[in-house]
Amino acid sequence: MRPRTLGLSMLAVAIALAVLGGLTLWGGLFVRDQVTDQLTAQKIAFAPKGSEGLPADIQNYGGVKVTNGDQAKVFADNYIKVHINGAIAGMAKNDSRLNGASTYSDVSRISRENPDNEALAGLVNTVFRGEMLRASLLNSYGWWKFGTILMWAGIIVLCVAFVGALNGLAVIGRLRERIAHRHEPGHAVPA
């Protein structure tokens, strides 16, 4: 490939990568902003630090408002899930049918087998609401991670575009130097 063609091709690819990288970066930032906006609007917050309702392993989140995907995952898995399991375990002390139950499906099945048990019906409602909130928060976490991956991919592609542009300009610059050198006085032009 001729140097001029190579240099121009490198610049064209660099421009295409810059556009792709810019759009990817923008997309990642957009997704993360949407997750933050939606979580902030929900006004979800961990229980105050030191409170009985806040599990020991997440005391550092005490009183924190959930505004990003990472916090949403902690709230879903280390706060809501702990409370769901606690509600099931608490009722299992008085109802051995709940021993080993840990999901909405487990509790719902046991409740359907005992349709007149209002306490079980209430537990089904509690577990269902908790699991739906968990699912929503874990969905936010998934989108947050996707946005983060897009953001970093965009940054990497922009860096590759920058290096490609520098290399393309260097190739064109060397070609111009050779051409200028050929046209210097006293330089014989080959026939």
C-alpha cells in the first residue's frame, strides 16, 4: 500500500473510531444517568447506621440513599433479601411447613396448600413485594454495569482512535518530508 493511501486510511479509520467511541461513551453515561435519576426519584435509603434493621455486614451503608447500581445491588441482596429470609424464618418458628422455604415460590406453594391460613397469605404478600423490589433494584444494577462497560469501551475506543490518528498523521508527515526533500535544489529527480 502506498504511504499516502496508508496515512489517509489510518486517518479515516481513526475518525470512524472516534465517532464510535464518542457514541459509546455517551451511551454509557446516558444509561448511568438514567439509573441514577430513577433510583434517586424512588428515595430508597438504608436504615440508619447502628439500627437493628441494618445487617452488620453493611453498617457502612447506614442512612445512605440508593443512587447508583452498586448500591442497588447491596440493598437488594444484603438488605431486602435478609429481611425476606428473616420474615420467613420468623414465621417458620411457628409453622414447620416453612422450614427450608426461602423464595416466593416456596411460600406461595405452601400458602396455596393452606388457603385458609391468613398468616401465610400475609407472608406471601410480604415476600412477593420484597422480591419484586429486589428484581427492580437488580435490574437497575444490571443496567448500571452495562452503562459502565459502555463508558469504558468508549474511552478505550477513543484512545485507539487518537493513537491511530497520530500514526496516520505521522505517515503523511514523513511522506511530505520525502516529497519536499526530492524537490530541494541539487537533488536529482530519477527519470
